[in-house]
Amino acid sequence: MIVKLYDHTARRNALTEAAAIRAAGAAVPVPRVLGSGVISEEGATALITRDLGGRTLGAFVRSGHIPHAQAVQDLGHLLRRLHGAPVEHVVPRRPFFDSVSSLVSHCPPDLLSRIGPALAIISGTPNRAPSVWCHGDIHFDNVVLSDPHGTRYLVDFTDAAPGRREADVAHALVMTAAHTPWDRRTLIDAYRHPLDESRLSAWVVLHTVRCWMHATPGASRSLWSDRLDDLARQTPHLFRTPRRERTPR
């Protein structure tokens, strides 16, 4: 079994993750929840789930046993099923402020200004737009399986909450390096649900900036800088062109 502990200060905790796992379990394979509850007077919580083993979709991709395109397709299928699960409002929907608050605190002002058009599209999403169960951290290493042909189990619902489908799909595209047109099409074709392409692209920009922000200086930061530059060339309408200062003659 797997035991996961949450500090009493955590906004989401073992109880909200257990609720998310049970809701998702109606649509996708997930680890069975064996128990959850408060374990201290301060309010710390614990979640106990079945141990599915440590072999992930990412490990099989890195070893060459599963092609990258197949893994991208697998994520598309999992997201399609997850987003069809009934939305329970035990866990509150993540507000837009949560998505950008860390950027405001840690992102350089010039970069934040540069992606202003993308942020405007995301913040302009109508409140009436339907919510789906979003995993919140979808990538190859949050899918567990016993062998290349085994059942794909979705794990780690720490950040799961009702939200916008474009945010979850964009996270998958960014975290699986599915930034080429054919990889993007592979995932979206497997996903099948209708998507707002403008919002999807805006969320790709936001998630890429977040990855840049958390990357260590050097090769990793340069990688994400290059991907941002690629996005600026592919979707220039989502970026603000910096003004060049005129120098007096």
C-alpha cells in the first residue's frame, strides 16, 4: 500500500484527493482508496491507496518499449475518459487566480507582460463554461502499468479539481513534449471531446511559462526558453511584442 501525508497547512489534502480519486474511478482505472482521514489535532491528513507498482508509462517510453506517439495517444484516451466523469463539487473549482498567482510572484515582469494576450484569453473564459474533472498534473510518470500491454492506471490526484478541459489537455501537451503539430494532433484525436483551440493554445503558453519558471538555470531553462520562442512564432497573437526603445540622435 501507499501512504501519503498532507500537512495541516495544505489547501488540498488527503480528503480532497480521496474524493477526486473516487470520482475519477467512475471513468478511468485508478488506485483503490483504502482509507483517508485526519491524523493530528492540527489537521494533518493521510491517504492510503493500493500500491500498483513503480513502473510508469514514462519509464516504458524512456526504455523504448512504448513509442512516444503511442504514449501521447494513451494520455489522450485517459483524459477523454476522465473528463467524462461526473463532476462532484466536494472539491471546489480552481479559480483563475490560483493559476497565475505563482507567476505574479516569481515570473519576471517583462515575461508576464509578454504573455498578456494569452492570460487575457484564459481570464475571459465565461463562468458558464462547463467544468470537468481535471487531473491537474497529467504526464507519463503519473500513469502506472505492469507491462506495455497492461491497463493504464492514472495516479497522483493531489491537484485534481473541477476545471476547464483545455487546461488539462494543454498540461498534457506541454509535459509530454507534444509540441509538434503531429504530436498535438495525435493527442487531440485520441481525446475526441470538442476543444476551444484559442483557449487550448493560451493554456499551453501558460504551462510552458510555469515550466520555465521552475526550471533550473542552464540547459533546462534554455530548453523552456526555446519552447516559448517556438510558441511565439507559431501563435504570435498570444504574445505581446516588446517595444523597442528609441535612442535620441
